[in-house]
Amino acid sequence: MKELTVALGARSYPVWIGQGLIDDAPRWRAAIRGRHVLIVSNTTVAPLYLERVRAGLEGFIVGTHLIGDGEAEKTFANVSEVLASLARLGATRDACVIALGGGVVGDLAGFAAACWMRGIDFIQMPTTLLAMVDSSVGGKTGVNVPEGKNLVGAFHQPRAVVADIDTLATLPDREYRAGLAEVVKGAAIGDPGFFAWIEEHADALKAREPALTAEAIALKCAYKAGVVARDETEQGERALLNLGHTFGHALETAGHYTTFLHGEAVAVGMVLAAKLSAQLGMARSEDTARLATLLTRLGLPVDMPNGSDPGELLRLMRLDKKTKAGVLKLILWRGIGRAEIVPGVAEQDVLAVLGN
């Protein structure tokens, strides 16, 4: 097992990565401070792992709440239902929510925990690669609205992250590959050595070789934990973690969350950001090609869907949380491992990339 720490002073918490962690209840039970526990999961994950989590909660007052599977479930309506379940449970201010599932479950359950009595504890138990390497670490919680993805939310750090890599065995290939996009993203932002390591081991990672998968998760989480410790609420450096996300979120919203999985949209978004960087003279086109080649090797898309409307995508990008005073601020790069925040990107340059 690998253990990392997200260093936030009194709110620091562990990230455990390894096999059999769901059944290692003495480890994660220690993060629960009260009597009430609500397990939030979805209809796909719950039949696989819910009873194993409940078995570790003997002596607590336990409730469960299930949502449907998929990005379309990340709504205010479902948050309201989770809050109602907390009320029925009699959850007090020392209650704990356990988020058992992928990024949608983690974001939604964490947001509900942030809202209940102005903030109660929660534990992340991610069951997808995407959630293990990204959304479970860092305390970003929230929901989607029709106007865009993740436009409503709160920073609310978990008490612990329990990443049991055995759960990846039941993950469909497409969802597993989508998680690899976030692994690549971490390397593309700030670690050219890690990028080269992924290139070297791409075939084994795609094949889910356990030791290499655990190593990739640990490397990405360690990088993100360091960024979060330095910039918890995204006032500066943490924004770099959004490489590809402004483009990607627009693609997800335009497709009504049915065209791309989140990681797939991020893969396309990273390539678009790299193309824009090359177009602006910030980076070499060879770096774009290297990025696209690696993503393709990992089974990820690198092109926008046929029929995409550049004008509509730009409109959605204007709603991005990094945009201020109507001026686009994008995460671009100067080559692999050298991402930076670029304010004031001209819309005609963005449209030129979207129209290619």
C-alpha cells in the first residue's frame, strides 16, 4: 500500500492507494468522528461494493442513498435527495458521508456534505481510475447546471481518500481509459519525466498491470497533493490542473454529457490547448503530436466530434470559472511539462483552433 498526505495543516488528510482497502475497515473507520454515516453510491457500484463497506461500519447508525449512473445525475435535485437522506438518518454535525463511486458520486456527495449543517465530514472511496487520480483529491465538490459543468460547488476537503485499486477490475475499458487521460494531464502540466515514463509503460498501463497502475495513481496523486497544499482554493498554481478542461467542459456540455466521458473530453481538450499554444507561437507542433500520439496509444480520442459548432463551444467556454470580466483565461503550455496560465486569449484564435 502507498500512503500520501494532502498537507493542509489541521485539515490534512491521508490518501491510501492499494489492494483490499475497502475491507481494511480499521484503517478508514478512524476517520469517522460521529455516530451517523450515510453511504452515497450509484446503481452500478452499489451491487458490487456497498455491502462490504457496510460490513465495516458495525456500531454506527448507517444509511444509504443511491443515485443513477452517469454525469447527467450530478444535479441539484440529487443533492436535495441526499440532504433528505441525511435528515431521515438524523445526521448531526459530527456525521460522515462516504462517497462510494466515481467522480460524479464524489462531487455530489461531497457537495451535500459541505451543505449539511454548513459542513460535515466525508470520506472519498473512489472506484474509477479517473476519480482516484483526480476528483477524489483536493476537495472540489459540486454539481452541473444546464448552462455548464461544475458551475456550482464548494471547496470541502475529505477526511480521507481510500483508493482500493481492486475496484478497477470491474471498471469498463472505456472508463478505465478515460482515467488515463488525467494521468497524462498531470505529466503534461509539470513533469516531463513522468510523461516519458507514461510513454515507456503505455501498453502495460492500458492493460491494467496492477503494480504500474498503482505507481501511476501514486505519482499523479502526489503531484496534485503538492499543488493543492500550496494553492487550496485555486488562486494561482492550482488552475494549471485545468489543462484541457475549458475546452473539455464545453465539449461535454455541448454533447449533453452523452458524447464524451469526462476523461475523453479532457484528452481532446488537451490537444486543442496544445494546438492553440503552437498557433500562438508558445510551443512546438511536435509537442502537440507527441501528446496526441500518447493519448491515441492509450485508446483516447484526440479530435472533436464531427459537426461540432465552434461558435457554440466558444459561448460555453465564456462561462468557464477562470474567465473574468468577459476575458478568456486558458491553461496553455510551452511544451510538455511546462503549462502556464494565459489571460486575454483572443477569441478569434480560439475559434481558429475549434474550426480546424
